Amino acid sequence: MGLLDNLKAKLDPAKGKVSHLAQQHGDKIQHGLDRAARAVDERTKGKYSNRIQTGTGKAKGAMDRLAHKNEPGPGTGGTTPPAGPPPTS
């Protein structure tokens, strides 16, 4: 067993606990992210608003993935098909 396999095996219980906490406290975490983004935006006088919004969105997406909110339910086909036609080259 390699080093990475050992690390994965040791960190798996922690991942489960973090996921559980993200599910329980998702609203509080998202509220805290919004408050932090607002505070930083005010301190920078709106100079970095787009970057702050992008970062906040990515953080919320990561938190949703940790909480397994994007998992397909039982009996669904799995992934969602693309919204438009495939790109042509």
C-alpha cells in the first residue's frame, strides 16, 4: 500500500465528519460566507466585487459538494445532459 493510499484511508473518517457537519450547518456556513464577502467588499470599496463574488460562489459550491447536495437521487439517470447542442470544430 502506497503513501497516498495510507493517507486516503486515514482521512476518510474525517471527510465523513466534515460532510455531516456541512449538512447540519450549511445555512450558517453560507451566511458566514456572505457576511465575510460583504465585509471584504466594503473594506475594498467595491474594487474587487467581481472577484469576491466569484470566490464566494466557488466556496459555496465546494460546501455544497461536501454536503453531498448535488448527488443524484435513487432511480435517476446520474448526470444531467448538456443544455445545448454539442460544440462543432
